[in-house]
Amino acid sequence: MTDDRQSPWTASGDPASGEVKITGEVDFTNSQAVRDWLKDFARTCPGEVLLDLSELQYIDSSGLAVLIEVRKAMLAGKRSLRITAATTQVHKLFDLTQIGELFGL
């Protein structure tokens, strides 16, 4: 499953393994598209979703809200959303906002 639209972000994933890679930038201009993509992916994935953010250069509060919203929906279905890798900048933001441990950071 991939996103082929021209945008400052890209996403690809394998529903069988639950692995997702999001690259580029996630902000208020595209967070709805990222939300829609992640929710669609989560519906096709039977288990845990593993996010690789190692090539995500930027995420703002609307992007964080997307991740929290998708995580909450997955927890309601007895599943989880976990971040397996993140850039130093993204990791610092998760530490600053004190939400890193929600995602296994």
C-alpha cells in the first residue's frame, strides 16, 4: 500500500507485517491526508502497526494529533500503534511533548 499523490510526504506499508514508513513532512496542510491514509492502512492490517519515522523531517502538532487519534482508534480494537524509528528532531518533539512512551519511544 503506497501513497502516489504529489505531496511533501510519502507513505508505504505492508499490511501483512504492519510496517509503515512515513517520509517527508507532516503538518496542518496535509495532516488530514496522512490521517486518512493511516486509518485505511490500519483497517487492512490485522495486528500491530509499526511506524518507521526515520525519514520524517518534520511533524507539527496536527501531525502528532493524527498519530494520537489513530493510536486511540487502534487501542479500541485491542491493537497498538508503535514507532520503531524516528529522526533525532522527531524524537526530541515526542520527548518535549511527553508522548513518546505512548508510542514505545
